[in-house]
Amino acid sequence: MNREHLRVLPADWWLRKRSYSFFMMRELTSLAVAAYAVFLLALVATAAEAGSFTRFFEWLRHPVSVGLHLVALSMVLFHSITWIKLMPESLVVWRGEERIPGRLIAAGGFAGWIVVSVLVAFLALR
């Protein structure tokens, strides 16, 4: 009879190597990204009613809200940076027989991120 051997890992397995810790932190920060997406959907939903939209923006000026936004920003930045650094591992690009270096793939990801960020900032601040 063939039986699988399942290795039991301790709860802190991801704390033993730095790469595992970054992996778990990136996965956990994806929850912050999802929560912020829900926040933006709530903002769009309140845009239909002038009174609730005004109250919503008053709440955004509250120090607790500003603090939460700074925490969310740091989590989204960490998630984005680690994800772009991971791009060369998941995206292998060949030019003929030569593999494009991972540094160039990551640099392209960062360049795209900067271009999109500048474009969004331009549109938002017009």
C-alpha cells in the first residue's frame, strides 16, 4: 500500500529564512491591497449621494484615517516592490538564444510602475 508521508511544519516555519518571511509578508500585504480596493469601491458608491460623500471626505481628514492611509500605503509599497522584484523569477524572456537578464525585467517593471503612477497623479491633480 502506498501512503503519502506528510511532513508537519511548525507554525513559525516562515520565520526561519529571510526569503520565506518576505514571501509571507507579501502574501499578507495582499490582504491590505484587497481591503483598500474595497475602500475605493465604498468611495465610489458614496459618490452618488452628496451628503454621504461629504461626510466620507470629512472622515478622510481625521487623524485616524490619515494614519490608516499611511499604513496602507506602506503595505502597498512593500507588496508592489517585492512583487516587481519577483518578476524575473516568473517571467522568463528570450531574445533568440539569449535570456534577458532579470535586472532588465525588474527595471522594466519599476519603469512601468513609475510611468503609471505619474500618469495617475497627473490625472488626479488636474
